[in-house]
Amino acid sequence: SAVRSLNGEEEDNEESEGLRRRTTPHMFCKTLTASDTSTHGGFSVPRRAAEDCFPPL
């Protein structure tokens, strides 16, 4: 797809498309329950949300 620059010119390249993808926020919403938290201060999130939102370990 094409990206329009600030001066109105269309840019149609992978670099601008990749930049746009990297800056798109990934979010999910979940009400935490007692079973989602740990005594060490961590919490669990659904696997699909984690794979979409966080980089691989």
C-alpha cells in the first residue's frame, strides 16, 4: 500500500510500510484475577496476546 509523506508525495516501498507496522500499538484488555498474579510480582497473560504484543524470548 502507498504511504503519503508530509509534502503530499506518495511513497510505495517496503521500508515505509515496515515502519508503519512497527509503530502500530498492540494492545489487549484483561481483568486480572488472583490466579493471574504470582507472589513474585509477575502476572499471566493469554498466549495469543503475549505473542502479538511482546518480542520472542
